[in-house]
Amino acid sequence: MEVQIHGRGLKIGERVEEYARRKLERLDRFLPNITEARLELTRQHTKRGEDLLVAQLTVRHSRGAILRVEERGAGDDLQAIVNNAMDNMYRRIERFKGKRSRKGGTRFSERYAATVEELEMAEEIPETEYVNVPGADVLEPEIVRRKDIVVTAMTEQEAIEQMELLGHTFFVFYDATTGGVNVLYKRTNGDYGVLVPIIG
């Protein structure tokens, strides 16, 4: 498993990097066949003048599933934000592993559920690994609504204007320039992102 730790807009001290690396290197004990664990730590300046620490942790599984968490917190305690991200990732791993055991099998693609072999190889995540108490189990979400939408050919700038008029944080549109359906979304810092689907 490849472990990557990066800082953007802040310097990660040796002690914090060592601490985070030790935590990340243990992940494949709880979920075998992880190919990469990447932790990105960022300092963001908010409009209110306070600084936020952001930890984005991404785990890539050998069959293509991607588990990602993002944690935000005020202050300068990088170790605390790493702990929060790790706690959240443990919950994602438990969810990934739990899909196999529900209802005697899985109704999900093999890509998005642990195999029987992985479950046999994986260690249980001990309570001592969690820094904060894990949240209560939640019911498996289900699709309760479907909605047909009409996608209109427009430019990215027109899509931004339409999304703002609707008051939404995301907008599906047909990009007149590229000839494909894209998703425009508003990022937490106020900028925009565009998701461009490609067949993987």
C-alpha cells in the first residue's frame, strides 16, 4: 500500500507526519487490498477571517472502489483533524465490509463491497483505534425518489448563472462545448467545480 501525505498552505511537522503515517499504514489491517492511502492537509481562510484546517483522506481499493472523507476544524491542531478523519474513515471501512454480511449476501456491485476472502483476512477495528466514540449505526439508505430532468445545452458560465438563480449547490447540464452531460457544483470556499463523466 502506498501512503502519501501532503500539505497545502501549511507546513506539516515531522511529528505530525510520522503520527499520520503510522495511522495510515494500519488501514490495510482492517481492509485488505488497499493500494493507496492519501492524506491531504490544507489551511483555508474563510470570509469571516478565521482559518480552517481541512483533512481529506482518500483510500483506493484494488478493485476500483474509492473511500473518501473530509474533516474540517478551527484552530491549529493538525493531529486532532487527522484523528477525526481517521475515525470517519474507520466508519467508511466498516460500511464497505458490512455490505457483504447484510441479508446473507450483497445487493451491491463486487467493486463496492468487501469479498468473503477480504473479510476473513481483515482484523476488526478495535474501539481503541477510535479517538472519538463511533457514531451509532445508521439504517442502510435507499432511493426514495426518482426525478427526470431536462438538460439544456449551455456553456459553463450559463450553467453557473442558472444554478445560482435556482439556489442549488449542484446543477446537471449539457455542455454545448464538449457535447456531454456534466455536473456543476458549488465548493465550500465559494468557487465552482465541474464533474465530467468518463467511462472507467
